[in-house]
Amino acid sequence: MIYMLEDEAGIRNFVIYALESSGMTAKGFETPSALREAMAQELPELLLLDRMLPEEDGLSVLKKLRSDPETQKLPVIMLTAKDSELDKVEGLDSGADDYIAKPFGTLELISRIKALLRRTADIPSEKLELGKITVYPSKHEVFANGSKVVLTLKEYDMLILLMKHRGEVFSRDDLLKEIWGYDFAGESRTVDVHIRTLRQKLGDCGDLIQTIRGVGYKAGDDIID
Ligand code: CA
């Protein structure tokens, strides 16, 4: 069950219809209070949360969800008309798992929902380690050589995916599909750019994200030529 909190009836109905047409069950809510009433009865698998709401800002709704143990880990995709970097940072800092700018296509939305559900289905609760990189998924914290590293959402998701499947090689298309939810190839440079910034942020530990020439990337500490 997917819930959507969106005050504009046109968008809400359109999205609910699109999700149901693709085989998901979904319910839309106009106000935060209506959403909370429904949540008290049944928690959704994922929430689509509009940023601009009349009663209460979407970020405030999200912060409250994150401070409640029941909904702390609920997968949330923020929807917003704004697409500024600042807005993204705010959304991610307050705990959104993904972020989609309006206007969005329903195919993109559906593939992002599926990607997020796949990703959250098997997030380990214990810490992950690779060489001197340690990740605490429950706290969303990454340390390299003992220092805290601040990653963007996509860098973080990519690191978790690679570390969870240590030694397994992911092609650029695999990573696009898993992390960005795209069901098509053709933007593989996006992956390379994120791998590059991820490695830079990991400093000396960046080498643990290995390039497999002509194939893709993997996490490992073995020596490759
Ligand atoms: Ca709105």
C-alpha cells in the first residue's frame, strides 16, 4: 500500500490512478491530519509526500514521521515544485529517501517507487564494513579511516549497494536501475560522476570502490591490475 499526501486533487487522483493501473494499491490524502488518521490504522509501505501543503509544510510532516519510532524508517519520496539544491539538501537532511521535482512523469515516479522499495527491502540493520569504511545504515552514517563522511543520497545508496554485495560487479546500467530507478540505459555518465565524487569523499578509502574496465564497478579490497 502506497500513501500519497498531496493537496492538489488533480495531481493526487492522477498519481493514484497511475499507481493502481500499474498493479499497486494506493490511497491519497489531502491533509496531514487525514494522513495521520489513516496511518494510525494502517502504515503504508511507502509515502509520497508533497512539499508545499496548506496546513503544514511537507518537511515538518516528514520530521514528525522520523521522530516517531513507528515511522522512523518508512520509505518517503518527497515531491516538490522547487528543484533548487538547497531544497534538496533540506529534504534529504530531514530524512527523505528520495526526491522528485514536479512536473514528473508517472513512469519515472513508478520506477523510482520500485527502486526505493527494492532498496529498503533489504537494508541491513547492522553496520557494514569494507576495509576502513564503516557504514551504520540505521543512522545513515559513514566513516572512512575513522572520520565521518557526508555523502549525498545517491552516493550513499551506491556505497550501500556495493558494500552489501561486496565483490559483485555492477554495470553502469545496473547501478542506474538500482539507484536511480531508470529502466533504460544511456545516462551512464551520471554513474561515473557519482562514483568519482564518492571516491573523493572517501579519501584514502576511495580505492575500495574499484573500476572493472569495460564492465562497471565493485566494492572490494583485492588488488586488480
Ligand atoms: Ca501542494
